[in-house]
Amino acid sequence: MTTFRTIPTEPIEGQKPGTSGLRKKTAVFQGHHYLENFIQSIWNGIGGVQGKTLVLGGDGRHFNSQAAQVVLRMAAASGAKKVIVGKRALLSTPAASHLIRKRGADGGIILSASHNPGGPNGDFGVKFNSANGGPASESVMARIFDATKVVSELHIAESQDIGLRTLDTLTLGDMEIEIVDPVTDYAALMQELFDFDAISGLFKSGFRMRFDAMHAVTGPYARTILEEILGAPPGTVMNGLPLPDFGEGHPDPNPTWAKQLWDEMMSDSGPDFGAASDGDGDRNMIVGRKAYVSPSDSLAVIAANATLVPGYRDGLKGVARSMPTSQAVDRVAARLGIDCYETPTGWKFFGNLLDAGRATLCGEESFGTGSDHVREKDGLWAVLFWLNILAVKGGSVAELLDAHWAEYGRNYYSRHDYEAVDAAAANGLMDHVRGQLASLPGQSFGALTVETADEFAYDDPVDGSRSEGQGLRIGFAGGGRVVLRLSGTGTDGATLRVYHEKVEEDAARFNLDPQEALADIIAAAETIAGIKARTGRDAPDVIT
Ligand code: G16
């Protein structure tokens, strides 16, 4: 017999969701009523969960299991009909999105702080996804935030251990809990979209790959799909065991944090293909032997070759990219004669375009790529897309990139991150640049002349909503750009992101180091923003 309790509570300040849900230090989430207040506010903000079916899972980081128990006890106490939960409370973000859609659920809770470090001293996070399987829209998140400011009581079932270790169907009060294998449905979806015979053939021919799961949630997915189903040799997946602290690593798939993979790929005897995914499995990094593929180029290559892949054989309805993402995909869209949408940073902005059938592929410079198969970015999906293209076309990653640039030109691109900067200094820097926007056009910085300067605002073409303050952008004659924005996912001070892009049409200059190719754009950004003086940093913490 389950007992339900109503407990008085007080609003807790600062529960404002960022780019992707609420992210805080794990210890903050473990504080008195912190998690409970936020979950209750989700229920209150979405009009309750009475009679609803939800999906629940997380990336396995420290506090994942305990938090999942709290969510289940609070869903039951508020009258939810059913929760479908991954075994051991694990689900990658794209797998959760798929499950919400496949089962026609009303939404889902994903316990993850994505690529942020985990463990008792790391970060924890809670995301709420809507019935379309995607991150809840800005307006829903605003209602949830409003609810955090007035929450006064918590409804929760009495503490108990709800075993999530075996596939089973349980009840908690009147609520059904269905425990599912986290991998099965997702693997079946991948099998529908990609030519698994061609990819197996590639592995049989001796093609060597390394996939770095970074001790995060994609380990079991990658082992099942790459090694068991597609026949890649055992050991193809490295760091495949999910650990609560990600092996003390930073589960962010980029050249800095996936260093072990990076070093292997940059050696003469490296594997043919390398890839990595993040904490919750929605990001990806693609790298060939001595050939790094920037996320923006990856999106462009996928778009240009999409019809080689069974799930996309009929062509693309349109593509979308976040504003700071390079314009390489725009060139492909122009050639294909399809629309290309420019949205603010945050996967939630793609949802309407995907639902309305205006875009098939979406991507972000922050190592996110995906399509209308789910409503989240999808790390392993991108890896399989590349494998499928390579299996059909033959050749190496470097050759594929060279051929792409030869056809479309190259958009050199690099993002510089300054992490944990003093928040007042970071805001001061943004204000300083904002103050110059009106006077920048016409000014020259070395050989570069500013043509446009503004603060990006997005008018959603589907629902007409407007999102302002989405990044400062400065455009130079010839197509180069600098974009500056503050991250909405960090938990320490402020993270300044400076994005640089330059268009190169001269084939003799397609193989430069991006930092060298972008040197004049980087210098102009420094002159305009005074980054070193204002952040007190000599160099970025992370360059991607
Ligand atoms: C989240 C969002 C992405 C966004 C990224 C970086 O990714 O889902 O859409 O591009 O954060 O955001 P910011 O620049 O504000 O830090 P993830 O993988 O962390 O969920």
C-alpha cells in the first residue's frame, strides 16, 4: 500500500532553465527540496500530469538513480497514469525522444547535464521534453519557471526503493511503471534509417574505427549497434562503460576533451574513422585519420550526400542551422534548391520546423546534428550517417572533405570559449560590443571592412513567436563573420563564446590550419571586443 504525502515548501531562487533545461552543481540539486521543487513546478507549469504517460531516463551521472526515484514518486502522487523508464534509469537523450514519439507519451523527463562533468563535485540537470519528443518550447519553460516562483507544496509518494534493475512492469499506487531496455527501440530505428548491410560490409573489408563513448551513456548503444549488430571488431568502442563521474572526464566530444581519441586519429597509423559522443548521447564529433570534420562541415556533408542513405533517399524538405553555425550548409541548400533556416542556439528552436515538415536535417556548431527521425540532436545517428556515406562512396574522410570543398568552397570556422569568466566582466564585454553595433558598419579592421552588425532576433515562421537577444553578429565584406554570445549551459560564472567564420573560394587555400586562415577575423574580434583585457585571459580555454 503506497502512502502519498503533501509537504509544504518554499520557492527556491534561481531555478530558471537555460539553453537546455535546468543545470546546476550536483550538490545544489541534492539540497533540501531543490529537485522536488523543480519537478513539482514542471507538473504545475504544464497543467499537471493527471492521467498522463511520461518517459523517464538519464545519462547515468552521479545522483541519476536517486533523482529518478523522486520523479517516479512525484509522478505517482500527482496522478500520472504511466511512466516508461529505461532500465537502471538510463536513456540517452535521442533514445528518450524516440520513446516519447513511438509510445505517444505526453512528454518526458531527461536527467542530464549533457557534456558538463558529473560526480559529487560536477553538474546535474533536468530537462523536460514535450509530446513531440523535443525540448519544451521557450513559452513552456517560462511557465515552468513562473511555477518555481510560487510553488508551495510537494506531492510525493513515501520513500521506497523502486527497483529499476530488471525489465518489468510495476505499480506505484495507481501508476504503472514499465521498465524498458534503453537500447532496443533506438537500435531498431537506426536499422530502419541506414543501410546496415553496406556498413557491415565496410567493417568486413578491414575498415577500422574508434568510437569514444567517454564513459557516458552511449557505451551500451555503441557496443550493441557497432560491435554486435554491424560487426565492428570488439574494442572499436573505447571508454564504453558508463560511470557516474565519467571516469573523472569531461564528456564533451571535441579535440580537447576526447584527447585520447584525437591523438590516435592524428597519428599516421590511426584508424580510418573516429567518433565520440557526449554525456547524454546527443552530441557527436567526427574525425578521419588526420582530418578533423568541424560540426558545421559535417552538417553540410550530410546534407549534400543525404540521398545515399535509405531513410533520406527521397531528398530533404529543408535544412536548419543555429545562427552561429557556419554557412557551409547554406551553400548546399542553395544548390539543392531547398530552404535553409537560421535559428537561435538551442535545439528547441528546430522543433516547430521539424514538426511542420519544413526541415529534414538540423545542425549546430556545438557538435549537434540530427533530423526529423527524433526531436533531439543525435550523436550515434550522425556517426552512422557518416559510416553509410563512406560505405557507399568509398574513399577516406579527408578525400570526402576535399571533394566537398572543391564543389562548394570552404567555410573556415572556429569557436573560442572563455570558461568560468567573471559574470559582470562577461556582461560588460557584451555591453561594450552592443554599444558599438550602430557605428561598426563601414569601419575597417586590417583588410576587413564591417558590412553589418546587429543583435540576432528570431521570428519563428511556424508559430510567429519572437526570441530576442540571441547573439551579437558582425559581418564583414566577403562573407566573414564574428558572433559573440554568452553560453546558456555553464554553471560557473559566465562562458563567453566567440565564433569566427571566413569564406574561402580559392582551392589552393583549402588546407590551411583554421586558426591561421581565420587570423584576421580573430584579430578583428579582439580589437572590437577587448577580450583579453576584459576577461583577464591570454587565450581561450577551449578551441573547436
Ligand atoms: C545544449 C543545447 C544546444 C546548444 C548547446 C550549447 O546542448 O541543446 O542546442 O547548442 O547547449 O549551448 P550554449 O552555447 O548556450 O552553452 P547540450 O548538448 O548541452 O544539451
